[in-house]
Amino acid sequence: MRRRKQRRKQKIIIASVLGVILLLAAVYLFMGYYFSSHFFFRTRINGWKVGGMDLSSAEEKVGDGVEDYLLTIFDRDGEKHHIYGADIGCSYVPDGSVEKLLKEQEPLQWLVKLYHPLKTDVPITMEYQEELISKAVSALDCFRKENITEPESAQIELGEDGYYIQPEIPGNQMIYENVLAKVQQAVSAGDASVELTDEDYVKPEYTSESREITQVMDRINSYENAEINYEIKDYEEKLDKKQIREFLLVEGFSVSLNVEKIEAYVQSLASKYNTYADVRSFKTSSGDTVEIGGGDYGWIVNKPKEAERLKADLEAGKPVSREPEYSQRPFVEGKNDIGNTYVEIDYTKQHLWYYENGQLVVESDIVTGNISRNNGSPDGVFKIVYKDSPAVLKGEDYESDVTYFMPFAYNVGIHDASWRNGKFGGEIYKSSGSHGCINAPLEVAQKIYETIKVGTPVIAFYREKVELSAENAKISNAFSYVDPEKKEAEGQPGAEGKPEAESDKQGE
């Protein structure tokens, strides 16, 4: 009896245990079934508690924050601009992300997930009203006219130290269409912020790095690098960057040379260095100093050729050391371009000296042009044009054979005069002078002829005031030449000084 009771008791215990097991299994399975359509307990999506909620309730919960939605727009300067969801008619539109999370649950793991709950985020995809979002973007402070700084292109400017690139001004003018598109995309995705970049701003047309700008600067630098050192004895003349800048025409993206300014510079070179017909202080063999100008001796800068050469040098863009282009050179270089080899003719004293390298070669009394017959010899600073031996001198009413002829002023020159019978000097020239030439003894003419070189300076002067009106005085640019017609028209007795031909110092 006792054993029977024990067996019954054991059966009851076993049945109870089995019942509990079956009950727990039923509960577990039921909960598994339940969580096939509901989120596990303690699940959080976007911070919201959605444990035990079905899909519809969970999506509604996740979308609860849409009414408080705020989009922060960061411009490229880091400034913040805001758009509120309430102002653009935002509403949450599930994109399937919450549903996907639910489907990915393994319902029978619900017990494990009580200790390892899911915490995740999903996109808050939203709808908005097109009209309202456009209006909201337009109303941002950054689109107000008073807050907009338009971009400015980089430019080439000329400052105290030369040309330079004035950098572009980026400004802050946004491209409305770009900003609207980014805002729409951010709102649709439920993003909390969006950053604007350079592509969302109106850009300057040209920047400091634009090819158009850099090419201009490269060309300017090339011109300025073409510094020219003029090799002029006893002088320093350099065309430097500062002067070159004055030659440049910079217009937009074009750089060219101002031809008029280049020609003006060349004219200044000629004015400074031409000695043609200059009035000079000349120390005579008698020991005194006379002022003598006129004639055709001295430096002459060839202005057209120099201007062309200068332009070519600037275009080449490299430093150059060279002489100016000359159309005439004197016998010697330097400030004293007469030097110490020359012929000196004192018409007043009727005497001639010839020096070579500072040493007297020969001196002699002479007979010069007959002033009383308007044949006064031309005065000025001249040069030996050529030498001829023998020669025939011809005029309107004469023809003379000479052995040595050395012209220096048009058809006037130094020659022997056998018809003088050895009589030279004194005042012979006043009554029985030549047609303008310098008559010298044969041995003197020979000595000069055998020694002198073509181009040697001839300094011829009067010590008293004279007026020369002969054709040879006019053509040779004599210092004392007076135009008879001009003198008569002005009713003046004439004036000593530079002839009209000398007034253009450029000698062209």
C-alpha cells in the first residue's frame, strides 16, 4: 500500500514537471510568435523605446520627432543657418528601415535579447511641401541683399613697386539652386545638418591662379627682365624695370608696348647724348676759351633704329648691354668727343694748328674766305669728310688745280694755294680772301694730308661777330649763318648764336 502511494506521488511530480515544462515551452513559443510581429523588449530606435510595439506603432513612434525637426546649414565660413520642419510642412515617410529591422529579428531569441537589447538608428525620411521649402530657403539671412558680398575677379594692378596680382574676393554669394537642392536632399533623408562647399557659391570669373592672369604677369615680368645697360663712355645709362613699366600697356588680359613712350624715351636719349652741332667750350691754342657750335660733328642717335632695337630687346625679355644705335659717331668716344687729335682754325687770327694725340704736327698762317664778298668761311665743329689728291676746285667763275684737298664743310676744305706765292695770314682774307676754302702753304697742306684721317674734327671759329649767308654756310650748318630772307622779314640785323639748323639737337 505504501509502495503504491509512493508511485502515485512520483507520477504526480513527473506530471507536474512535465506540465510546467510544457507551459514554459508554450509561453516561450507564444512569445516567439508574438515577437514575429513586435519588437523585442528594451529595443530602441533613434533613441525611442519601441519594445513590444508592432511595426505601425514603432514607425509612428520613430516619426514622433518630425514636428520638432531642425536642419542646421553650415556655410563655408562655419556660420549656421536653420530651417525648421514646421515651416516646410514636414511629415515622416517610412522608408522600410524600421520594417527591415523587425523582419531581421529572430523571434525565438527574444529571451536572449532581454539581456542584449537592440539599440540602433534609422533614417528619418520625410516629405515636405515644395512651395514652403523654397520659401524657407529664400528667406535665409544669407540670401538677403544687404548680407551678400558679390565675388570680384583677380586683377593686375600697378603699385609703387610695380605690377602685382590683386587677389580675387570670393564673396559670399550663394547659388540658390544648389543650396535648395542640398536642403531638399537633407530634409528628405532626415539629416540634422548639411554643409555647403565652394561649389555652392558664385565664383569669381578669374582667380590669382587663372591662366589669363598668370600669363599677363609672366609677360610683364618678361618685359621687365629686359633691362638694358647702354654702353656710353663716361656715362651711366640704364633702362631699368621702373622705366620699362612706363612702356607697358596693360589692358585686361593684353600686354603690349606703348610705341609713343618708347619713341619719347629714345628722343630723350638723343637729347641727352647727341653732340651734333652742340655749343662747346673750346680751349684754343692761344690759351683762351671760345664758345663754338654749329657744324656737323658729334654723336647722333639713330632714333628710328634705336626705337626698333629697343622694342626687339624688350620682346626678347633678357638683359642686354649694348651701345645705342647711332647714325653718326664722332672721331673719339666720351664726353670730350673732340679729343686731342684735331685741326684748329682761328679765322680771326688767320692761323691753323693740327694736333695728333695732343702733339702739334704743324701750324701755319692761312687765308680764308673773303667776308666782304659774302664768302666768309663756315665756322663750327666739323670733320674731315674725305681726302683727294690731286683735285680740281670748281665754282661759278673759277677753276683751280690743287695738289691736296681735304673738305670739312660742304665744299669748303683745306688745300694748298700756289697762287698765293707764299703770302698767308694777316688781313689778306678781308680783301683778297678765298671763296670759302682754307688756303695753306703747299708743305703744310701736304703734311696734314699725309697724316690726317678722315673723320678728324675741325674746329673753326671767329673771335668777332660775323654774319654768314653763303650757301656753303647754310648747308654746312655754320655757327654764324644768318638766313637773309628771314633777317629781312624780321627787320633785324641778325643775331650771333646757333643757326636754325642747330636748334634741332637731334640732328636727323
